[in-house]
Amino acid sequence: MRWRYLCHAIRKYSKDVNRFHVGIVGAGPAGFYCAQQLLKKIPGCQIDIYERLPVPFGLVRYGVAPDHPEVKNVINTFTKTASDKNVRFIGNVSLGSHITLAQLKHSYNAVVLAYGADEDRKLNIAGENLSNVVSATKFIGWYNGLPADKNIKLDLDVEHAVIVGQGNVALDVARILLTPVDELRKSDITEYSLEALAQSKVKKVTLIGRRGPLQVAFTIKELREMLKLPGVSTHFFKDQMNDIDKVISDLPRPRKRLIQLMYDASQKTEVQDKLFDILFLRTPISIIGTTRIEGIELAVNQLEGERAVVTNEKYSLKCDLAFRSIGYRSIQADPDIPFDKTSSTVPQSIGVYSVGWLSSGPVGVILSTMSNAFQAASLIGQHFDEGLLSEQKPGFNYISKVLEDKGIITVDWNGWTKIDKVEVERGIKHGKPREKIVDIEEMLQIGGIPK
């Protein structure tokens, strides 16, 4: 036993480790946290991080609300990881079109899939495709400068918007719609979305959830931000908070703090220029309208334990704009990926691993993503120590030839720093941290490496 352990130790810290190649697909939090931990678990290993966009950071760049700059501080940690001599960033490379999983497995001892879950779940009801029924995911991408969402069709010349879903993403959408534009101007929100929001006539936002107040998915931080919005009243529909105060003391902390905050807010009767409405125990059953949304038909639910059950009671709620915010799902980016279609996840296997939402499902925050990525890195380290990943692999040398043969322009870390510099310079002109470039061709012109 001691001899086996000694062999593993010698292998782990010998020069051969420099030929241990890891390919990570996805340069978001999960990918970077996994790389960070792998550098500790297997010192000297070679890590290549692939990203389908020319720029790194994934959801930290394109998913975190612009008025939450403190959450983006993790970029400093990721930058330190990317600056390690054994880490390479390769931007503008897409798994499933530019490269295949088979090619990655040929090139790397360990392939880590970290491309997240960026497709939103649909309501699957009549009228969902009407004009001004918008994915919350795409709305967030729009104001955060995600190239694919820069041209979404959105009419803000309306007064009442509804958001189906009661998670933190739904609250992000509501907050951006109701926040004074002058407050948003200080953030890295895109200029084109600022211009649209400045002309917005939205005065009322209704948040719709299937279950009751005790089951809400948003957190206390997000709710507190909504309650502090200047010029905005928060309103709970009649009788929906009845008797909630009687159960608060029995709730576990921090749920107790959240429900107490909700109950206290429900007791206030102030009326301001704008209104944030929270509606529980409702299930959308159809979107009303001919070419564009005119309202939403809702079924009244009742709780059976924690489960919402639809009743026969129905009614219509007039609105001019609706956002779908009921969760995300991952896709099978390559046909060879061992993808579980039921859970939209990829199970761990020797040689091919998953991290982040592709591993756990679309739940949790950046901290939980970090924990998940660290666990996967530990598993890779364990398989390395056991000699299960010892076959000699060519690493990026092989993939670089594949990309060169296809004429793919890639962006390395130096290229990203050039893009970053331009964005910051443009932001300074507008009095904000950065102005994101939303055109991929422009990104490639600034930071691309021609093949």
C-alpha cells in the first residue's frame, strides 16, 4: 500500500505531470474555479480553457445584473488563474461546430464540460410566441451586451409588465425595469439599453408565482433591493399574506428573515409613482392577444403540502409585456456528450467531467458553483493519482491544427486584454466602468489571432 502511494506521489510531482493536459469547455465561473483548483491538485498540469465567445467570464459578464458590481469582483480571481503560465485561454471556439468532443478526448487526459445552461425553459402555453412576450434570459443578455441578444424585439412603450417566475432572475428583471435610469448610468449596462429604458413607460411590474409566499425562490438581498427602490411601492395581493406572521417564528433561519421582511412590507400602504406587485398561487394557462400580448389568463392554485395544484378558478390579467423566467436548461452541445435529457446534466465519468450548472442543474449562486467545481477538480485529482488518466496526449497542439485547418480566428488572453482595454476606455467616455463591445467581428478585429 505504501509503495502504491509512493508511486502516485512520484508521478504527481515528477516532470511527467507537465504532459498532463486538461481541456475545459466554458470560461465562466465553473470553468475558472475548476482550473484554479486543478493547479493546486495537480501542480504543473497544462490547462486549456475554451470559450465559444471571444471574451471570458460567462455569466459573471453577461448574467450578473449591472447594478451588482460587487459580484463581478470574482473576475480578479479568474484573471489571476488565467495569468498562470500553465493556463491558456482560447476564445471564439465552439464545441459541436469548431471542435468535437472526440477531438478533445483525443487531445486531453481530462475534458471538463463547463458550458453552463443558457437556454430558458418555456411556459408551453398558447400565445407564448406573441409579440412582446420575452425571455428573461434574452432580456438580461440584451442589457448586459451579450452579442446574440443585442437585437431582441422589445417594446417598452407600455405601462404594465408581468414576470412569470419568482426567483432572483425575475427580481433582476423587475429591478432593471423600475430603477431610475440615472442610477443605471453608473453601471456597465449597455448604452443602447439605457436609451431604451430612458424612454420606457413601464410603471407597474407584477411578479407571478405558482406557489405561496413561504415557497418563494428569491433571496432576502434581492427583495431588500426592490423595497429600497426610489419612487416604487411594493404591493402584495389582497389576503395572500394573511396569517403568515403566525408561522414565521417556526421557520428556519434565513427563511425566517426573508418571510418577516415580506410580511412587514405587506403591511405598508404607501403609494408611489411606480408599483411592484407580487402575486402568489397563480399558473399562467394562456397568453391573450392576436399579434401581440394583451393579457395573461391565470388559474388560481391551492397548496397541497409544498405542491401547487391548479383549481378550476380562472381569470385574466391585462398587461402589455410579459417575461418568462421559470428556469434554465443545458443543451447537448455535441452528440457524443453523455447527456441526461431529463435533468439536462452530464454525469461524471473517467476522462470526461462536468462542472457548474451542467453538473448540478441550474440552481445556486456563484458560491455553490465554486463548491461544485472544486469537487470535480478533486475527482480529477483522484483519478490522476490512481493512474487512470496516464495516457500520453497531444494537448492543444492537435486542436490548434484543427482550428487552423478550419480558418477559425481565436482570441488568447492577450487578445482579451486588448478588448478589455478598449471597453474600459469607451466606458470612461460615458462615465461608467466599461462599454461592452457587442459585435463579435469587432472583438475579433481587436483581439483575434488569424489562422
